[in-house]
Amino acid sequence: MNTYFDIKDTVYNITQKYKEAITLLVAVGIDQMKDIAQRETIGKTISLEMVLQLKEIDVQTFEERLVEAIEENRKGVDQGLNIREVKDNPMIKVEGVLPCPVKIPLLEGLESWLGSQDEQWVKGLDYNFKAASMGVDWLKGTLEASTSIESISDLFISAGFDLFFDRRLMGKYRAENAFKDYAPIKAYNKDFDHEGLKLRDPAGHYAMLGVVPAIFLVNTSELGTRKIPTSWKELLEPEYENSVSLPIGDFDLFNAILLNIYKNYGETGIQKLGKSLLKSMHPSEMVKSHKKKSNRPAITIMPYFFTKMTKAGGPMEAVWPRDGAIISPIFMLSKSSKQKELKPIIDFFSSKEVGEILSHQGRFPSVHPEVDNRVPKSNPYMWLGWDFINDNDIGQLIKKLEQLFDYNSGRRQI
């Protein structure tokens, strides 16, 4: 039962009170809500119910998910999962970001598991996990200021490429072989056995826990005479210009999309992707957009998890790209010098139980070989690849691609 908000209240009022609403709105493709200025303009002129209806998102399912997110976070605070006493000079320090839909279940699982571990070991452990919606700037600051491997945490968990592969951040220690994959998983889940897909780091630095797949959500009522795009290549065709909503607010997934499009289609692909972006609307246009089909996205790119918010029998059709759902990997990075001390917590995050939380509660397919990811075996994934990662300065490349995308989407000038 929803006792928190009125679905007919304005987006502004609801997002002011519940930050979880911002995360969900951005996740389902309403990227304007990431920006506070647009929430204060667009958000004050339209109700949450109307926004969802315009986006063809199932109102009841969204409302239920938002209530669930609010209650999860309140529960986390009540149980001390989000507010913890920072320990001085801990033996082991762990940090990272966790995907929003599974943050609380993972923390609950961690707290429960810690209760069964050696008391002295637990006393020497300090950990700090935040929701992925908060970004990684809080981690970047520490890494930018660090001067030695000893000055940073012993284990990190994060999704995407921005943090772990920027040569000014984690990359500078990776070059010193400061990290090693000690995860006990010997072979990744067979779901990732598609031809040429090699997720395991051949250098043995990075462990992978799971992936966040990006798929298409197609509004068939908005396509007109256009065919449903079934691949990333088709999505870049001129007929879809100014028709696509992209997860710009989800930095990890958006960066994965930029990098993969660039790898496969070069700068021309990024230019086409920019042109495909549905232009931002003035509040007065958005309110009336249900009368103007050209102002409503025909295709929304979103994490696989959020497709369950769509109306059954409605015009929204989930499409798994036949050339592969672009994946943002969920990495675990541990210091090579702390194998013995880190082994218990590495084994926990590498376990089948954690894999099932990722896969079953978040629809983030796990690499654990015993987890049923509940994704058809025929569904392929698109992976950036270790050769590309090692051959490029990923941090600088992301910045370059963002500028090129922004210029071609009209979001800003180069």
C-alpha cells in the first residue's frame, strides 16, 4: 500500500521528497529528471502519473517499484545498513557502488554473512557501499589524491569502465600489477559462451561478478511505418533520428554504449547515435506531447531490469538486440598483497547466493556457473573486449566520445 505519495502529485514535489523517484525516472528513459533545473521547470507542470502515461510506462508497476525502493532505503537506514561507524585504521577496507535494485538485498546478505564469520576478522573490516545512482565521484576524489597503493582501499566493487580503467585513477595502480583476481570461480556461466565473448580478464587483474545488459524498449505505436530495430546497427539508421531515449543519466551503462558503438562503428557511429537522441522538450511541449507523436521516443534504451515495468499487452515491446545486449560489467578489484585477509569477503561476493541476488532480484546476469540467469541461452551479449580496453586510455576516450555525442545531439557545442 502506498502511503508515501500521491501519483497525481507533481514530479517536482515527489522527487523533492524521494530521491528514489529520480533514480527510477532516469532509469526508464526520462533523462530530464536527472537535472535539477528541469525538475523545477518540467516537474512543476506535470504529474508523475502523466509522465508515466506519456512514456507508456505501467503506472501501477512503477508506483509499486518506487514504494519498494523507498521502503528498502528506509529499512536500510533503520537497520544501520546505510549509516555505519567508520573504523580507524581497519585491517581491511572495502568500498564500492552497488546497482540500485539490489543494494539493500546485497547489504542484508553481507550483514547476515558477517554474523557467521570470525569475530576478530569482522572487527578489522570496514566497508562502505553506496547506490550506483550516487555515481563514483566520491571514490574518484580519493583516487585522484592518492600517491601510493597503500593509501587506497583493499577491495573495490563497481560497474562500468570509468573508474577502473582511467589511467589517472585506478589504472595507474593496475599498471603496477597491484590487483589480482582471487575469485574462486574457475569458469564463467555458460550464458556467456557465445562466439568470441571472453569476459575473464586474461591478465588476471579484474574479477567480474555480473553484467548490466542494455536492451531496446520499442513503442510500436510511435514507429509509424518504420520497422522495429533489432540491432544496434539498425538503430543508427537515419529513420530513427530524433526518436531514441538513451540512459544518459546512468553513466556506467551510457559509457558502455558509447564505447561499444565507437569500437564497432567509429566516430561516425557516435555521430549517428547523437542524432538519434530525442531532443529535449520545453515543459509546454512535454505536457502536450501525447498529441504530437514526433515528441515521444519510439525507442528507449534501458537496463534489462526495467522492462518489467511495461504494461502487459500495451504498445511497448522489449527487444534484445540480435547483435548483443551491450553490457556494463560489474567488477571486483582486490589488492594482490592482501589475498589472505580478503579471501573471506572475496568468496562471499563470488558466491552463488550473491549471484542469484544479482540475477533474480536485479536481472543482472551473474557469471557464477551455477546461477540460472533466466535469460534465453540464444540471447547474445556485446562485450567491449580486453584487447580494446588495454589498447586505449578508456578514461580519456569516454570524455572524447561524450563531447562528440553531445555535439551531434545538440546538447552542447564542442
